[in-house]
Amino acid sequence: MAGDFGLQSASGHLTVPEVSKEPYPADVEARFRADAAEVIAKYPQKRSALLPLLHLVQSVDGYVTGRGIDLCAELLDLTTAEVSGVATFYTQYKRHPNGEYTVGVCTNTLCAIMGGDEIWETLSDHLGVGHDETTEDGTITLERVECNAACDYAPVVMANWEFFDNQTPQSATQLVDDLRDGRDVRPTRGPNRVCSFKEMSRTLAGFSDGLADEGVAAGPASLVGLEIAKRNGWTAPEGAGGRDHNEAPELDAQGSTEVTPAHDEAKAEKAEPAAERDETDDTPGEKHAADAGGKAPEKGEKEAKEEAPAGPPVVSTGDGVSGVAREPVRKADAVDIAPAQSADLEHAKDRAANVSAQSASVPADHDASPSASLFDETTERAEDRSGFEDGGFGDLSARSGPDGTGPRGWDVKGNADSMLFHTPQSPWYGRTRAEVWFRDAEAARAAGFTDARDRRRDGKGDR
């Protein structure tokens, strides 16, 4: 069974035995569809369920079959090429029939020098197979693993992703012999038994096996650092979230994550007031000396500016080690929805303004003029979703229509794949197809979305 590694064909299917492409029996397919529906329901976008569905295929077939690829593609509205591209990328998805037990020997640096290489050679000789090959009786597939994430117990072997710590060539040989003979095998940590490859695949698909609370979770070697910390009274430094908000932070204290106007980070990230906004910049509310054709301030100028009021206060979001500086939310300028068609998109200003009615995902009956913006306080906002479905993020969210539109009066687009939202004031509003709509920015933030413009200002990407 060691020779066929399932090369990918031009059609996107794996090169697998023809029998793997035959349709599922009716009862098997019905169970698969029911389980798949339960998995898909967990995700705002159903294509995100591809990884667990491929594990579900393996829980039925023992590897990723042609019929499994077809069914995943159908259920998720993907092409078979897209499904195959994922199935051939990750090593946990098998391209040929897998054994009942996958035995992985860690040969990364620490395990290797502690004996991992010797264990690998011993098992390979004993079983008569190499990497990703299966014994003739179909019980053991042997793998050389880069890291089992258990360096404190090196050398480590895993059987269907259950830990067997501090192994030797002799103990590893006994392990595979016991598995092949059908004896009960208990991992060093985790549940009281090793399940089969198909059972393990179903767990990875998101279905509980009821074994989560069995056995030892963390052994003594993993807890040494914690014990030393307790003995010495050490505690982790508190970030901004662990302080009273009324208490002024100690800016030089170890572990401080608060970003205030006095911090260099805040000064670097903070946007200029609206009245001084650089109209040539493609990011609203941002101004850089280099972009405006000016020069960086001299040291004396910088010190003088530090003493002067610096516009709106900067608050910390608590993101990252040192926090992310952002301005408080303020009413943004309306966007020209019909810029000149001769705009030069190579120029930052024209690129930001190119949010035309032709490119924007705005309903036909939606008045998208600046006077009808959600951010005009006199504008009446729609309170319900009308005929649109629940977007999955609360009462103030709605799924986009087939053409990407949302309910009238809901001007905040959500990109669920990257958890960002875009408003009509964002330069990306007209280019981003909405996956979910929100009634207002507050609802989007409450659902865990972040403003795409904030991420741009904070150096986290354009989307």
C-alpha cells in the first residue's frame, strides 16, 4: 500500500482507486448530509466548514475519497478543484487508504537528539514501512512528524494524536505490537484508550467522543514553571484590562499595554483632526509628512508639539503587547458616490474617491446620496431586516442578498472572512462584496468586527 500517494489530476480529483469515486450508499450519504449540516451551521460562511468536512469524509472512508470530494464541493458550493487543493495541502488529510492507527514519531530537534531518530529507524525496520506507508494488515500507518508539541517529554510518539511520552525504541515497538494485536493501549496523557483513525477523524470534524475529561491533562514536566512561579510568588504583569480604568497607568511599568497621548506609538499612529486631513491620502483621517511633500519635524519642533494640545485623545484597544492607538469614533465625511469616470486610480485621492454607484453594492431602491448616509444624525434608520435573513451576528445583522445587497438603511458591510466592516466613508466600500450587513457601526463592533480603516492605520493590512 506504500506506492500510491494520490497525485492530483487536471480535473482536481485525487488519483485514487475508482471505487472511491462510486456514490455513497443511500443510508451512508443521508447520515453524512445530516452530520455535515450540523457542522456547516456553526460557520457564518459555509465554505469555512471545508476543513471539518474533510475530516468527516475520513471518518466514513478512512481517507479523502473522490466521492467525498464531490459531496463536499456540492454542500459548500465549491469546485472539486478547490476542495482537492485543500485536501492535498494538509498532511492530516490522507490521499490514500490510511491504517487504523497513525503512529507519528517526532524527529524534530529536541526529540531527535533525545532518541527520536533511533525510534524512527527501529519502528520502520520492525514494521517494514517508511514515512506515510501502511503495514500490510492495514493497522499501522507510520509517519515522521516534525513536532508533536510535547518537547518537555521528548522523545514523543503519538498514536492517532494521543501522547506517548519519554519513549524508547523498546517501548515504541511494544506500542505498535499492542495496537496490531488489538490490546488496550492507554496514552501517557489524555483519554484512557486510543481510538481508531475513523473515530479520531470524527472528533476532529467537531463531534465529541465523550473522552475529553478522561486521564491526565498536564503532566509534572509541563507544570514545573507554574510550580516555580507559585513558590516564588511570581505573577504575570497586568495589562490595561487588569487595571481600574480610573487609575492612571504607570507608563514605564513592566507589562503596561496602555497607549496614551504621551506615548510615541500613539503619536505615530494617531490621525490628524478632520480639519487638517490630507486630501491626497487614500486613508481618511491620516496625514504623513512624506506624503504631503513636507519634511519630518526637527527635534525642537517635536518637543514643542508634545507640549501643545494634540487634538482628540487617543485610547487603547488593548490589542497586542503594546496596544493599538486609535482615535475615538467621530462622524466621518460623506463619500462622493459618483466621481468623475476619468479619475486617475494611480493617485491616492482618486483611488479613495472611486466609490461609484456602478461599483458599490447598493440596493436599487437605496438612496445612497450623502444626505441619506447613516452618519447623518437626521437620517431615519431602518430598525428591522425587512425580507433579509438573520446574518448570524445578532438582531442588528442581516445576510446579504444574492447580489450582495442588504436592507434599506443598513450601510455597514461586514466581511466575515476577515471580521472587518466597511462604511460608505471607507475607500473599500464599493469594492468589497458584503457577506453580512449591520444596521450601524456599533452593531458591527459588538459582533466582533473591526473597521477596515482602523486596521490600515494600525498597520494590519489593507482589508
